[in-house]
Amino acid sequence: MSTTTGSNEDQTRPTIEDIIDESRQILREVAVDALADVVVSIPIWGWWGDGKTTTLLTLLGACDETRHGITIRLLNDTDELADLETKHQEYRELSLVEVANSTRADLQEKLVQFMDECLWPVGTDAPTPYVFGLSGVMSDLGFLYMPDLPGGSFQGAEEAAKAVLSRAHGAIILVDPERYLSGGAEGKNYKDEVHTRLRKCYRAKIPTAILITKADRDSMRPSADETFSALSILIKHYPEKLFHLASVSVIGLGLDRSADDDGRTPQLPPPRERSPEHLIGAFLWLLARIFEKQSSQQLRTKIPAVRMKRLNAATFRTSRKTIPEFRSLGQFSGLSGLVKCCLPKVAGRERMLVGTVEGLVELSFVVDSGVSHSQANLGFWELGEVDPSELDVYYCDGRVFAGRRRNAGSIWRGQLGDDLTEEHFPLDLVAWAPVTADRVVGIGPSRRLHSFVLKAGEWGISSFVPNFITGNGEYVQLWVSPRKDEVLAFSGQDVVGVRLSTSSFDERIAENGKFVFDEDTCIVNRVGMAASIDSDGKLHVYQDGTTAQVATTNFIDRDVMALANSRPTIAYMAEQNKLRGARFIDQTIQEVIASGDDFSGELESICWTHNDKYIVTSFENGAWGLWEAVGVHV
């Protein structure tokens, strides 16, 4: 696989090491202090499945200062952006802080899945703006605005692309080689769109990286080579060196990876085994071309079209209003327990953990033309008289954690398929949550937040924060951030937090707002959203300091509601034993209905699958149901 830069002149193709070294040198010579106050706009274009989200996550997770001279980061602290908007009039009213917060909410969980759990991300089909921080070895280089622009038959996509490209400093075009060479009406349309993007980037006189994706697969290499040759000939007709063409992979070129029926490797290799240098090299080339000849004042003459999502997303699919629903895929028998936890998808099968009076059961299923499902007992253990409703179950870093929700003097832990081992704490905990495979945080009777590290089969205290919560902790729920750098406590009164270090705690976090509840019903999802049902049956949700009432139910039970893992959506049992839901759009609540509400028994538990595509429900008579979230997530 090769790399080239377009011009009229004959090219000797530089190695990827040459490209990285040259680009690093250019970026090193940039007047970084003068460039810290700029927002560089680099839209990324491709059809659904071309790899836009995967490319962004790779750049976010793999760019390293020591190897590449830069790093890209999610903005946990947006004070810098707020200062930028205040200092430079041209950036005011762009809602950069809002976009940075939505970027973090959208990509933080996906980055954990992509890097730590080795799962492929779900593609996007709407124009989505992202804002990142861009840093060099010794100082900041400014901010990156990277809108995800879909191609294909999405209404409004062309208008969004036109607005963004007119204000861009550079661009990335992704090309699927098999789609590019496929022929037929769709293949012709795809090739025409790729060539049109090239012409428009040339007219805009912006440097552009053209990336031929998925080049690691044996089956794709001939197509990738042929596509590379065709595009090389095309870009040589342009008189300026504005284009960089490369065959890339988020895994690494030259690796032998078999693909599944969907055309993807079943699971990504661990990050240490990936080598996306051709992708990163192309990105460094693009940054170097942008920065090398422009001052910060010149860069600020192009103001990103940051508001394009709100202006155009509504026109993407249709002008008609859609109806979100939980669509019933069937009800099945033979499940006695409460669905407690979801597991990552493996070999095309969704997996859930079900708590029973004897232990855990793994429920797995695959949805194709019908629903194929199976069950397997996992690591039975003695829990005494613990009812499944009193059980908390987590899956963290490849380990299952299970134990009493309250007054936990021990928990059971182990890998899937192995027996779970009971491991004791030095004190009973009113609340607990795993951080890593061998670290847990928990709150004791004295209201301290403890950090526990596993040593010789026992949990030892490595650090603590005194007076962490108010009240006696009878309702407290802990949340650990996906990046394992923060922990929040929802006590029924306040929301308090502290930053995590390797085995200890750092500074406390000031969380805005309160989340008040008077029953032990609080649940949280992986992006820090919380929900609870009060003693009067009112269901409330909390996110980023804001509380809203969703509905009134007849039930005060945390098992009959479930937050989507990484989406602002909740499913719950409404009055008359109905499955309902709510999604949150621009701080408003929109109801989600469920089709096929004729249950065979009383609803007992609800849980989302790992990718938030399906909902599993269990009933008191041993039946279970499966629902698809259709048009629900936005």
C-alpha cells in the first residue's frame, strides 16, 4: 500500500516514516503560542460504512505526542473554549462549548468501547459536528472542528457539505474501494460523489487527504490497489499539491484479519497490536499543510459552520414527523430471574446477565429473519438469602462483579465462564462500583468514599475521601466515568464527585444542581445520566445539573426502568403494566411507545443491550420479551 501527493510532476512516493517525520518538523516549527487561539475546521466526508466514526476514534485514541508530535483530546474542561469565544469576536455565538460537551457525551463511551473493549462503533447517517482539543509536545495548537458529513441519498447532506466546505481549512475524504469499483447505479453514484468532492475541495483551494479505507483485509487489497491507481491518475491532473492519497487501516496494513458476514473483523485487536500509522500520517500531512503557511489571524478568517447540525439535521431523512417506538420482536419462555446487566456483543450475538436465586445466567440471542436465543449457567455461588432484586451486577474490564446492593461485606468476581470467587471488604459498604478489573470504589457507614485494591484475594483500602456524601447513604448510587477518571455519588440530596488517580483520589468536583429522591431506586448509565422513582411514583431523570419529570408510574422499583447505556433515553414500566419510554431532544421530553403491549405476565425487569439497539424484559411467570428501539435514538 502506498501514499502519494497530487501534482503535475512525477512523484517518488515517500515512506510513511518520511511523511510523519516531515510533518512533525513542520508542526514543531509553528509558532504554537500564536496558534493556541484558533479553531481549525477539517470536515470528514464519506458514505455510511466508509469509516468516518472509526477514523475519528482512531485519531482520538492513537495520536501520541512522543511518536507523532500531537495529541487530540476530548474537552473535559471547556473554560479554554469559553475564553476563546470571549477573546475573539469572530468565534462568538458559535456555541463551541455546547458542541464540545455534545462531542464528549457522544464519543466518550464509543472511545471506551473502541479502545478498551475492542468493539467496532455504530455508523452515523446525519451531519454531526465534533470539537476537540489539539496539543503539541509542549503547548496547545488550538482546537479542531471536525464535522462528520454523510454522503449518499441523505436529504440535505449536500447543503450541509456546501456550508461546511466553504469555511474549511482542510478536508478528509474517505473512499471504500469495493464500493468505488462496484459498478451499477449505486457504484456510479458513489464514484461521482467522490470525484465531485475532489473538485470542490480543489476549487476551495484547501489541502485534502483522500483515504482509501479498510486496506488491511486480504479480500480488499486488490480493490484498494486498483482504486489507488485510479485516483492517483485523477489527482495528477490538478496543478497544485493539494491532495494526499493513502491506503489506510485503523488496524494496520499487512495484517491478516478475516471478516464476518457484515464485512468487519468480529472484534478489533487490542490497541497495542494496532498500527494505524498510514491514517495518522495522512492526518499529520493535512495539519502541516494547514499550519505551515498561515498565521493565526489568517486561520481565523474562516469561521467554522458549527451550527450546521441544528440547521440541517431535521431535513436529512424526511420532512414528515417520525414516531419512535419499542417494536416487539416476540415473547419467549424459560427465564426465571431479573435481567441485570448487558455484555458486549460477540460473534453477532447480543448477551445479557440474568440474576437468579442460585447465581447468574447468560442469555444470548441473535436477530435475523427471526430471533434465535440460548441460555447458559455461569459460575453459581452461594448468596444466602439474597433476592435478585437486591443484587448489583457489573461487567468491567472483562470481569463480572456481583454482590449485594446495600450492606455489601463482599462481592463475587470472575471472568465469564469461570466460577465467581467471593472477595471480602474490610467493612460493609452502603454502595459500591468497579473501576477496573482489580479496583473498586465504595462508601462505608461513616460516609467516606474508599478506594479498594485487590491483594491476595481480599480488598484493601488504598485511599479515602472523608465526609463524601450527606445523609446516611441509604439511597446512594455511585457512577464511575467510562474513562475511569471521575466518580459521582447520587445520595438522594446532592450530587457530589471527585477525580480518580491511579489508586487514589484527586480534587473534588463541583457538580451543579441537585437530584432529590426518597426511595432506593436510583440508576445511572455510562454517560452519567441518572433516574429515580419517588415514593409518590413520579419518575425523574437527571443530566448535567438538570432534572426533569418523565412520568408517573404505579411501581416503586428500580428494576422496572432502564437507561440506555450511552443515549439520553429511558425505558420504564408505566401504568397498566405498559412498556413506555422517553427520549430527550433539546432539553424536552418526547414519549416513546411500545407496540405489542399484551404481556403474558407482570413486567419485572428491563435492560438495554450493549449497543442500545434492543431492550430485554422479564416477567414474573418466567417469560421474557425482546424489543427493538426503532427511531428512538437521536
